[in-house]
Amino acid sequence: MNQTRTKQLNSKDVHFFAVIGLILIATTIFSYTVFERKQWFGVYSGENHDWLTASTLIFSDNWYREGAWNLRFGMYDNPASPEFTTQLSRAPYLSYPPGAVIPVYMISMLSQHEPSVSMVMSYNLFNHLVITILLALTVYYFLRSLKLRAEIAFPFAVIPILLELFLPSPFYYHQNSFFSDQAVILPFVIVVFLEVLRTDATGRLRKVIDLLQGLVFFYGVFTDWFFVFVAFVFYLNRLLSGEIGFRDRKEFFRGTFKFAVWPFLGLALFGIHMTIFMWGNLGSAFDYLQNKYFVRAGMDSYDKTTKWEYFQQVKGHIVQGYGSVGMIILYITLIFVVSTGFYLLIRKLKKSSVSSEARRIAQLAFIIVVPCILQLYVFINHSAIHSFSVLKLSVVIAVVPFVLLPVFLVILSRDLKMRINSSHAMIFVMLPAILLTGLYVAWVHPGYKEFFAEKNQYWYRLAAATTSHTGANDIVFSPEMYVPDRPPQPLSLTMKRMYQIKAIDEIGEKIKDSQGYYRVVLLFSRPPEPGSYWYPAVLAADRTTQDTVFCAYFSPESIRKYLDA
């Protein structure tokens, strides 16, 4: 009895130290990657979709300044300013639910600091670390649940750490670009991890995991449309595995409701959110989303691009993010998933037994790979025009081809009664898997340099000039400078639009509906010279200032008087 207890304690110790070891390895390597990326941290370049970070920053800053509830969690492209007199004039962004913005907003509220580029990127990096740790733990716990020894499971679990941290796509996007497509990766990895844990869980622990998984499904659906595909595939997996049975109608509906209630609540909340911004008209909200779906799916009447042309663009994104070898790896992964599905089907039709280990590997590969491929294909236009659409494939590459595939081959050979020693065979496939991972990472990692670009100095000079000379109640114009809502990077730094004008009369058109107290500000890089077009306007200003830029300030009465003269 004492020997049994000692054995159990030793097993628990090994398990504990393995988990701590994986966390330490992931954190150490992650710290190195942070150092490697530091010169691009907290700044915009204007390349490779750092506009997503800017949009997140504008949305969260609006919430911080005005209150998220007061704005009904609306994601407005334009910060509050006197020239925007209606919510529609501030251009609410309605294509996606606002879940990605919520964590940044919560951090800003807890820290009592206004959101910044560094805050958004810091949270993005935190996501990258947690994703990496969870992928490692997913592999470790899963292989241990297959009764593999810790000394086998642990090295395999290091593989996703290397891949997730060093592949160029996650290396870039999990620092410099953050909105829905990046924010949804963490909940995706969480539900996969929880799915691994719940398989062997019973009783109260199973109920707790189900509740946690349900809450993550709710948040995931309220973050990005990708989670609709995730929820569908998870549900399909439970149907195919028999967890939700077909034979008993009552049991079927009970199991379906239990699973679907959380994703449905996420969709319902987004529907309510959309309806608020469509003046309470649910039909208008549905029509808007339907039109957006047609665009993203490449089904709108203006898009003549063929599926093959779309595929070529997506292939280009994959090669950029994972190397040309990455494309081959993904083909092998797809073949593996399809083959395991056919294998299970054939064995079932022949009424031959299939080991639980083989079935569970096939199921885990299924719930990881299929949602990613489904979204890429269904939203083919979205996938083709956005290189970040393939970011989710980092999860696929990190777990399936270098871990699940070789382990499955050993288990399959055992199930087919081949004369092999399973323990020796696991070591035999593990060592090449680690070696190939290292070679692959070394080959493709330098490709990250294609993503990063130098800081856009002009935007920061423009932001400094705007923020130091204007206030929240100013309406700003310039014949030389411009802060648009697209691209949003300059606006996220200034939180103040600046309108480029060619004639003074354009000011009157912009301010005609403005309400309350406001000032009109004219910005110049240097004072207008006597006799120039803008010189009379400067003379009519209430006051002027000059340091890095020249500013002329007008009260509403002063500017209207000048315009009417």
C-alpha cells in the first residue's frame, strides 16, 4: 500500500513539474521573442494591418472617455467632436461584435490609464504567451490521457511552443495587429484545451468545465464570426461521437440545447447590439449583415473574382506567414484529417473495433483543423484580401502535423497488430518530429522581417502637432495636413479629426450643423505670407500661436462673420 501511494505521489510530482517546466520554457522563449520584436513595439508603421490595432485603440478610447454603456458598446470610427451631431455621423462599425475591445477597455479602467498603442500591443503579447502555454498544456494533457509516459508527452508538448512563438505570422500579428481575427485565437485555444480536459472529467468537475467552455463560447461568438464555425464543428463532433444521441429525441434536444445555448446567447446579444444601431429595426440589422456576408463570401454582384483566384491569394498569405514548406505541411495535415475520418468510417461500417486513442486523436484534429478551413473557404473574399485571415492556422500547425500525426501512426500500427514496441516506436517518431520542428522553425522564422516596417514618423509628428494645439471641442482644418478616419492610425494618436481643405468656404459646410460651444482651428506648417490666399483668414482669427506649427483659432461667431463677409 505504501508503495502504491509513493508511486501515485511520484506520478503527481512528475505531472506537476512537467506542467511547471512547460510554463517556464514557454515564458523564457516568449521573453526572447519579445526582445526580438521590441523595436516595433508600441509604434505604427502603416504596413501589414496595424490599422487593426488603431481601430481597437479608437474604440476602447471612446469607451474610456465617454463610458462603454453610454455608447451602448458601439465601436465608433470617429471620436466625439462638435461636428458629429448624430451617432450615424460618427460612423459606427457594425460588421463585427465588440468582444475584442472589451479586454483593452477593462485594462484601461482598472489601471485608470487611457488606452494607448503600447497597452493594446501589451495585451496582444499577453494573448500570445497564454496561447502558447495552453497549446503546450493541451498537447501534454492529451498525450497523458492516452496513457503516454511523461517523458514522451513532455518533449512533444515543447513542439507547439516553438512553432507558435517563432512562425512569422503569429510572431507579427500577436504583437502589432489586434482586433477580432487576433482576439478570437485565445478563446479558440481555450475551448480546445477544455475539450481535452472534459473528456476524462466526471461529476462536478465535468459540470464546471462545461460551464467554463460555455462562457468561452459566448465570448468567442461575441468576438468574431470564426467562433460560429468553431461552435458548429464542436457540436458536430459531439453528434458524431455519440455524446449527443440521435435515437432518443428528448435526449437529442436536451443535449443540443445544453451545448447551443451559450453560442446562441452570444449571437442574440450581437443581434440586440446591431438592432440598437439600426434604430430598433431588426430587419435592417439582418439585411446589413447579409450584405456583409455576401461581400466576405465573394458573392456580391460587383465581385468577379473566381474561387481559384481567391485561393491563389490565400496561398500567398500562407507562404508569407508559414513559408512554402508551410503550404506542404498544411496539405499533409488536411490529408491526415480526411484519412482518419475515412479510417474511422470504414472500421465502423465493417463493425471493427477502433481504439479510443485513435478515435480521440482523430476528434482532436477534427475540431482544430475543420473550423479554420471552413472559415477560410466560406469567407473566401475576406480570407483573400486579409493576410491575417491565416493566423488561425498557426494553431493547426502547432498541434496536428508534428504531434498528433506521428502519435496516430504509432497507435494505428498497434491497432493493426503490427509487431512493434509502442514505447520504442513513440521515441522513434518523437525525435524526428522535434528535429523537423527545429529545422522548420530555423528555415521560416527569418521571414518575420517581411511583416515589420519602420515607424511612420510623419504620423507621430502630425499627432504631436494636433494634440498639443487642439482640444475636445475644436473642429480642426488645414490646407496641408490631414487626419482621416481611414487609415485610422493617425486618428488613434490624435483622437481628433483634421480636415484638409482647399478653400475657406469648406469650413462653413462642415460646421453648419455643429451644436454647443466649439472652436474652429486652422493649422499651418508655417505662417501664411502676406498676400497669400489664407492670410486674410489668419488676420480675422481671435488669436494665433506658433511653435512647431502655426495655429489660428476662431469662435463660432468669428468664423461665421468672416465666412459671411
